[in-house]
Amino acid sequence: MTDTESMRAISQDTYGAPDVLQETLLPKPAPGVSEILVAVHASGVNPTDWGNRAQSATIARLPLVLGWDVSGVVEAVGVGVTLFKPGDEVFGMLPYPGGVGSHAEYVTGPARVFTHKPAGIDHVQAGALPLAALTAYQALVDTAGVRAGQRVLIHAAAGGVGHLAVQIAKDRGAYVIGTASAAKHDFLRSLGADEVIDYHSVDFTEVLSDIDVVLDPVSRDSAARARSVAVLRPGGTLVSILPVPVDAGELAAIAERGIRYESLLVEADQAGMQAIAALVETGALRAHVEATFPLAEAAKAHMLGETGRTTGKIVLTVRDSKAHVASQLLHDVFVLGDTAIVDRVVRPDSYIQHNPLAPDGADALKYFSGAMRQQFPQAAFEPRRIITDGDLVLLHSRYVMVPGTEGLAVFDLFRFQDGKIAEHWDVIQEVPATTASGNDMFATLSEPRTDAVGQRWFTAYHKELVTAFVDQLLVRKDLTAIDAYVGADYHEHSPNISDGAAGLKADLGSYFDKFPQSSVTPKRVIAEGDLVAVHSHYVDTPGERGRSVIDLFRVRDARIVEHWSSEQAVPETAANDNTMF
């Protein structure tokens, strides 16, 4: 954005080819009654987008900002909204067709067309889902009532709606048949399709019969529809998702065969979005993203979509969150061995490294990660929690360098400057086979059991609370802080500390007795929502180099309810001239 009152958007002043789409500055909207303002992170591009770009199809107004899919973060809420607070990650579909406008940095919409984004997917995945997944869900579940054992035929099964419909039908227990070009058959089988038909070489009417439900996103005339009608059993259902007219004579002929015909226009639907989110969370539904384009390249996204040869969805990335950038960097360089991302997201001239094994500089990061990848070619990286606080991003992750081993508990801390990573700290600890508490170092045990950040509107309060707790307990060694700040149902993930508030008090009391001159010096506090991390220098005995420690706390109802940590000894020498702090 140029300033706080304007935003970037992709707008068109006329209908036509993709080049009518132009990046422009528009006033930043404000939420009305019962609306929320969403900072858009990603937005899918659908056939209705390029259809309405080329001509007045389902919406007739110019200038026009396209886009119905939204995944992003709530920026502000209007009067009467209670479901969301600023900072909540949400996704949903704007009311179709009139609520268009998500191909922009900000968009407003009714609060009740959104739901919380599943924590297990990023904004690109979430932005690919709403319109296409709602269409598939409303067609198969709400309209056709697909149930276990039914035979369901999905045309264009590898497309945006089709590939999601395959997964939804399979989750309902149906036998799923998809039509697609031969090159996409393996993809459809990977989604669970029981049977695939190459429409280029096989006439499906000659090999299929007794179909219960047909989902049709392609037939525009009566002859094409008649082919689907021909394979349906009496009592079957044909659902078209194309808004094309069907005359009374054709409808009568279909009804005479005992077949139900429905023409569906997707509706914004919070209950449907919640059902989709539930499918995502159970692993039953995932969007395949064929390609992503930055907002400014929306025209290229339209050109690709109009080829008709894409698999799954195309998504515009409106803004890369710092958390996404940091997570993607670690995944690309240490898991994929792809260092190209370093040039895009790391400051080339002034990257400061605090890992004692790695020198300063972006080129050194490439060399270091390449050497690690060569030594551990099967390394896996599993981020569990991510906190963003101003220019700082903290990731709590599990690295398994060698399959079958317990791996490493790692906290990576990044500082951003001018949109790029400028500084990095980390704390790495081997995961032991057993822990004093019996809890692993990564699980979430506090309710609700989620790794996602919650209660973002309490961030400042939680940060102040944990800062005071650490000062009283660890800096001033006052064990009564546990009574004042720690909840009764306290879960401990440090491998050396017992579970529960009583266990914490006993273990720390023993530590203070053993090391009466120990010191803890907090260096930085990073907080988002109910998660607060403190990066500190622990020294057991004066004169020792000590340990670099990150303690991560979860706060609920003004009490600390969970704690994770990693610690690493400060070495005598380092590959850079920086301390670990």
C-alpha cells in the first residue's frame, strides 16, 4: 500500500482480453454494519472471473474489481460483529455475484460468509477453496444428497470444481467416476477416483449406466446435457453448475425419464464453509494449486486459466506474510535443497547470522544449507507454531535429519527489514527418547488443542503477563510467581521438568538451590495472541558461557497453561562474530 487510506487493486474499465486488467490504487474500504474488513493474503481465480472480465456475464458494472475467493486476516470489524476479532485468520466467498472485489489488498464482506481458516493450511491453499469448494459441496451434498454406495459421475474432474468434488464425493462414501484427459488420470486416482475416463478417446455413454448423480460443469446445450441424462438411472440427479437457459420442453423430457435436473448458482454460505473447513482439518479435502501469481500479474493468471488445460486452481498471492516467507525459506533450503528463495527473501548485503555454525551473509546461508542438505538428504521439517510480532517471526519446529530418529526441537527467530529477512537467531535441542513429564516436546495439550495462534486481541496483555512472570520467577527467583501466574491444568514440554504447577515449583526450587548464583537475562519477547516466547541467556554459574534458551508459553484466561522450550549451549567459538543473542 502507498498509504493508510489507499490500496492496490486489479481493476478494469472495459470488457475484453486479459490486458484490460490494470493495477491501480483505490480507496481502502471500511466495514459496514455486520461486515468485516479483511486484509487479503490470497484469492483464487475462477472461470467466472475471466468470464466477467470478457463480457457482462453475471455482474454488470464498470469499473470492476473481480474476485470472490478470500483468505486473509481480519483488519477491522463493523458494528454488531461478534464472530471475529482483528487478527483472526479467515476464509470465505463473497456473496455471488454482487459481492465481488477480492483481487485487492483489502475487501469488506458480511461477517457470516466467512469462517476461521484451518490452521493446517496456508493462505494460498485456503484462497483456492471457497467458490469452487462451495460449488462442489452445494451441488453434491446440499442438492444431490450424495450418500455412501452411490455412483457419481463428475465431468471435468481435474478442474477447479471437479477435483474438489471428487474428494467430497469420496468422503461421502460414493463410487466416483471422473472424466478428464489421459494425462490427468493419475492425479485423479491420487484423489481417490475409482474410475477415470479419457473423454478424448472414450464415449462415456457407451461404458456407463445406472449413475446416481452427475455433476456437470461443461454442458452448454441440450445435446451435451442429453449425454449425461442417458447414463443416469431413473431417480438419478443431474446438477449443472453453468448458468445457461434450459427450455421447458427439455426439462419436461428429462422429467419424463424420472430424472431430476437442477441448475446451481453458488451461494455464499457460512455453514458450507464450516463444513469445508472440517473436511480440510480431517485431511479429506485439499486444493491442488496449479500456479500462483502475484496480484500485479492477474492478467497472466487469466491467460493461463483461459487455456482450459490447468489442473486444479490458480491463485493470486496478494501479500506474502512474514510467517509464510520464513517458513517457506526453511522448507526450501533445508528440505528441498532449493536456495533460489534466498535471493528473493534475504537481504543480500547485510544478513546477520547468530547460529554459531553459520557465517554472516546470504551467500553463506546458501552454502551452509546446501552442505546440510547434502549431509542429510532425507531431512524433514515440520513447523508447529508460528508467531509474528512486528518485524519478528518465531517458528517452533521439529527437524528430523535422519528418518527414524527423534529429531531436533528448533526455534528459529527472524527479523525482517524492508520486507526481507535481515537477521536470524535459533536455538536447537536434541529430542530425548523420554521426558520428565511424559509429554513430547511438540504436542498441544491445553484446550482447545490447536497449534494455531488464538486470542490475538489479548496479545499486549499476554506479553505483559509473561514478561512479569519471567522477571519474578526466573530473574528474581521468586517461586510464588507460580502460584500467581500458572494455571491448575499446566502442561510441561521441557524434557527436564515435571508436569503440573507443583512439578514446576519443585524442579525450579531444586535448580535454584543447586545453582544459587544462576542468572537469567531476557533478551527479547515475541508475542502473538495466546502464545508468548522469551529468548534469554541462562547462566548456571558466573563465568560460564551459559545457554541460549527460548521459552514458549501459552496463556489462557490470564493463566499460563502450557510451556515448550529448547536450549543450546553457547560455544567458545563461532563461524560469525555475533553472539547467540
